[in-house]
Amino acid sequence: MILEVCDEKVEAFWANKANTQEWGIYAIGLDTFKEDAYDFEKKLDAAGISHAPCTHGVYPEEVDTEGRRYEWDLFTVDTKDTPYNHTFFVQYTFPMKTLSKNLISPKSPITLVEYVIGVPDVKAALAQYSKVFQAEPTADGTFKLDDTVIRIAEGTTPKAVVKSDLPQATKDKLAAAIPGLVFA
């Protein structure tokens, strides 16, 4: 959906992912941790993190038949500053500040346990992601960002570790179809 409603700068963000039509886990979208997106963007500037300018999005253009229209501010981080992962920050401005908390609930059939970013050099990646997330990792290499846990671990691909009450056969099919999706 993001590609349908954002400008070329955001589309370019996905362009260096080889064959983006492949299924898999290769990006994470985070809110701006109760900060204004433009203020958070300035913090990244001060830390020397490259990113696209913050842009404003609206979907749908007109209020839909159910009276909904969502607005957000979004910016993408240059992949040289987020090794082995695509990262973007988003702040929903209307109708609620943090849309993800309203869309992902304990009633969801699949919930995120942690997002794992696989890198060849964990120590270097921890230092880099500390600047991107504006936070320090715990001793085990995790960042707790609001309600999202991100782990930096040895490897080369990201994984989403999730939990679910779905039938085991359904979980097995999803895990087989989506590389990087791991059920806890």
C-alpha cells in the first residue's frame, strides 16, 4: 500500500531490494516514539544518519465510504545506515497518533514477538543502529522501542518472530511461503 500512496523518493527506498516481488521479511516500519516525525528526523541529522526528507501522505485522497481518511508523515533511512535491513519511520497524524497500536491488538491472529536483523558484524551494527534508533541496546543485543523488540544477531537476513493461535497447519504453510517468518 505504501508504494501506491507515496512519492518516488519512497519508491526508490525499495528499489535496491533485489526483486521486490519476492515474498519475505526485509523491512521494518517504526513509529517515531511519541515524537514529532520532523523532530525525530532532526535527531537523525545530528547523528549523521542519511535519510529521505520527511513527506506527508494521505490515504485515500477523499474520505472513504466509511468516513475514514488517514494521514501520516514518513521518512526512509538510507540502507547504508541500516545494514541488511530497510527501515522507515512513520507518525500517523490523523485520525490517531499511532495507528499500529489500534490495528495490532491481542485479538490479532499473529503478533510480533521480535524483529531480528541478521548482520555479519554484530558489534558494528549495534553501534550503527544505536544512532538510528536513538537508543542503547541491552546486553543481549536487543533494542526495546516502545512496544517493539528488535534484536541484532549474526546472520544475513531479517526475520520476524511471531506468535499465533492459528492451527499448526496454517502456521506451517505461512512459514513455508514467507521466508523469514518464524513462529515462536
